[in-house]
Amino acid sequence: MVTPPSTPAEALPAELADATRDDRSLRRFLHGLPGVDRIGLEQRAAGLATRSIKKDAKRWAIDTAISMVDLTTLEGADTEGKVRSLCAKARRPDPGYPDVPPVAAVCVYPDLAGTAVAALRGSGVRVASVATAFPSGRAALPVKLADVEHAVAAGADEVDMVIDRGAFLAGRYGQVFEEIRAVKRACGDAHLKVILETGELASLDAVRRASWLALLAGGDVIKTSTGKVSPAATLPVTHLMLQAVRDWRDGTGQLRGVKPAGGIRTTKDAIRYLVAVHEVAGPEWLTPELFRFGASSLLGDLLMQRRTQLEGRYSAAHHVAVD
């Protein structure tokens, strides 16, 4: 049985309030969403990707993209020393240019969240922690909630959860909704990013349903991927998720964010995503509060391209190395 969301039903339009009344209503709403025109979506994404940005606009785009990066380490071999080093990079991405903005957040496993919190104190850089049995999501709900509670107790500002893709693909939307709601409650004041793992959702229609399900359940940000599954972030999928948060804003007045993660490695890629944000959702989303890149390798290329813009020549990669 679907329980009411924390946002009062009277604060939502009747259609959305009714959608969360019970499992049948939720299914009817999600399957009543318009079908995705794959060809049209892919053509628009490809068309916007050809736009060229030069000179001052490119410099602005590079700095904006840097400020949106979630600098991430999610490996079994992670250590406190590696996390502290990453946090130093997050605070001051290019020591040779102190005007480079800090990144948005550092993302780690829950057991290293406390280390990141201590290293970033006073910097304004947020600490994000993955949780809910990341990356598979294969665990009982009490285990997932304990994972979240541990991260929040350590001081994490943001929690990146993964949905149960098996339950979603089996049509158990109410179960997925309830898990997101429970995680949202466990987050307390921390922001919740809901990872859809779009590479496993089989269709663009499923991505649209998962996006709306996460928004209805209270997710602050919808995120494409864990970065552990291929394909990860793609422009057409990100366009679709940007449409969802735009339509959510239009229908509710509430702003929710989007985070593409995985496979975004170059400045050219990042600019394509920023163009999509501006054209699909709107300029209001061109802020780290509402758009993030889950792409640590991207930072090095952004910094190299920034130096090139300023110095008129390419810099050696070791000058801006992330690791």
C-alpha cells in the first residue's frame, strides 16, 4: 500500500495527489504518461549537441561545469588518505589559478563520509554518500536504511540511493515508491538523489516512468546511473529527465534537479549537457543546486581546457591531475 508523501497532498495538483493514493492509482498514472518519441528525442539531442560556444561563453561554461562536478571515488580500495586528497582537489581544483571555483561535492561510501566531512569543513563543498546497497540495491530495506542513517550520522549533506530495478521492471511500483519514501525520511535534512540506473531500464518509456516515480516519492534529484553499468549517462536520456523536472515545476511550482553520471569525460561533452539544460529545462537549472555531473575524470579535462583558454596553449595533464 502506498503511503502519503511528506509533501501534503493539498500542496500538489489533484492529479498528482491522486496518483499516490494507492498502488492502482500509481500504476494508472505512470502508464498514462505520454509515450516517448525515440526518434524525435534522439534527433533533438543530436541537433542541440552541434551548437558551438566560443570565447567568453566557453570560459563561463567551463567554470559552471566545474562548479557542478561531484568529485567521486567509489572503489573497494578507497582509503582515508585518498579521500582527503580528493577533498583537497575539490576545494582548490587548480592551485595555479585560485579563481577556479570549487566543485559541488565529494561523493564517497558511507564509511568514508566522516573523513570527507572533516576535510571539507568550512569550504562550502558538500559531502555526498552513496547508500542503499550501492550499486546493486540488492538488500533488505532495513539494511538500506541503516546504510543511509550511517551516512547521515557521519555528516553527509546528500545521499545517492539506488532504486530496486528488479521491482521496478516487474511493475512493483508501490514497493519502489515506498522504499524511496523511507529513504527520504531517513535522510532527515540531507538531500536525496535517486539513481534510476537507466541503462538497465530497457526503454525510454520506462525511464520516463521511473523519473516521475522518483519525483512523486520525494527525490530532490533524479540521477541517471551508478557509473557501474553501461550505458550510463546519455544525452537523450538526460533530455528526458530534464523534461520530467521541467514538467514537475510547471505542475507543482517545485524545483527538482538532474544528475547525469558516467561516461561524461570531456569539456565538449559537458558543454553539450549544459546546452541541453538551458534548452530543455531552462536557464533556472544552470546551477549546482539543480544540475550535477557525476564524472570525476571530467574535471581534469575542464581544467586543461580552462588553462588553454587563458594561456593560449595546451597544458600538460599532470598540471591538473585529479588523482
